[in-house]
Amino acid sequence: MIADSTRAEVLLWLFVINLGVAFGAGLYEGRIAIPDWLTTAADGVYHWNADTARRDNTGLRFWVFVTTVPLTLLTCANLLGAWWSAGPLRTWWLAAGAAALIERLLTFAYFIPTMVGLLQAADSPESVAVAQQWVKMNYVRHAVTLAAWLVALKAFALAAAHKM
């Protein structure tokens, strides 16, 4: 029983930490990197700068190591751990896992394929429109990640209070 409890606690710890890093890094990328990818000219016209986005290459230089692989695996593992837990912990932990799963599905179904396309796109009104939509949808992704993180923190607090 101790080993299972310790494993569950470590799993939840890793989930909380990874969600926090993903949320913070997403805000950083939105504030620092994306304004270099989607720029505004002096005349107010937006431009998509695929060269800068490719140079930054945040997907392969950062996200794959933080969320694409680790958060996806942690989400699945935490959903399993939550399923086998009991009481209020189970409810909060499942909710956190479900929110993270929604974010993961959005990422794989929309964000990654859209960005792959944008990285190959020339500057045009169409690529600007796609990039602007991607940025707007990214706010939704941040909100879902924040929700998953906060709910996972609640689950962690319950687990600590009851020693899993």
C-alpha cells in the first residue's frame, strides 16, 4: 500500500509541476516569441514571419521536451491513477486529468498541425489570418492548462491532507 501511495503522490507531483511549467512557458512564448512571428508594419498591416518562427523552432527546441511527450504521458498516467483513487481526491484528480486531456487533444488536433503549416507559409493575408486565429485559440489553450493546473493543485492538497 505504501508503494502505491508513494507512486501516486509522485505521479501527482510530476503532473502539477509539468502543468505549471507548461502554463508559464506558454505565457512566455505568447509574450516574447509570438510578437516576432506575427508583426505589425508601420501602416498597421500584419505580417507572418515564418523565417523567425522557424529560427525559434520552439516546437522542437522546447515543447517536445516539456509537453508533447512528458505532459501527454503524465496526463494518461494521472488519469489512470485518478481512476483508481477514491473520495474527493478521485473527483478532483479526474477533473485535472480530463482538463489536461482536452488541452492535449486540442494541441495534437489543431495547434501542432496548424503551426506546421504556418512554418511553411509565405507572408500573405491568408497566413496572417491563420496565425491570428492560432494566437486567439492559444488563449483558450492557456485557460484550459491553467484550469488543469489549479484543479491538479487542489487534488494534490487533498492527497497531502489525507496522505493518499
